[in-house]
Amino acid sequence: MYIKKILVAIFALIPAITFSQNYNDYELSTLKFVASGQSSTTQGEDLAIAQNALGIRYFNGSGGAPKDLQTAAYWFEKSATNGHVYGQYNIAWRYYHGQGVAKNYSKALYWFEKAGNQFITYMKYE
């Protein structure tokens, strides 16, 4: 069951690195402001989504952000810590592959499991 959850997370969330639910049209400076928690209107899941979106920009070197794997991993981890399933998935891959962070299979497994559990819980209510 444990491995199944991880596999579900991996295959179900593969688009995570290129997918951002919101913030695609935001200027980089605005997105940084929102993702840093300075916007009083952005809290909870929206904050985590903005953090993941910023991580994606730095990972891809897009939307005005330079390609910077360390900065991308920083934002993915903030998003993951704030409970965003795509952020959890993205930081798990960074730890697994050592992209922007040192390879750490135990941290990768931790985040893959969190993403898998959250995804499975979400699917039960769909």
C-alpha cells in the first residue's frame, strides 16, 4: 500500500512541474510579493499555490525568472510545507534528483508519501 501511494503520486502529478493553477499572468515582482506572504489577500492554499508557481518559474527559467534550481527548491519546499500537493510533489523530485538541494532519498520519500496521501484523500471525495 505504501509503494502504491507513492506511485499514484508520481504518475498522477507528473504535470506538476509545468502546471500552475494561478498566477501565470503575474509579473515576477508581483508573484514574489504574493508568494512571500506580504499580500494580505493571499493566505492558506492560495499562498502555497503562489509559492509553487514561483518555484516553477525559477525551475524553468521562465516568466522573468532566471533558471535557478536552488531558489526553485526553496519555493517548492515552502509550498509543500504549506500543504500544496504539487509543491510536495515538486520538492520530492528535487530531493530525489538532487536538483537545487542535496540528494536525500528519505526526504524525497517523505514528500512523495505526503503528496500521495493527500492525492488519495482528494480522490476519495471526487
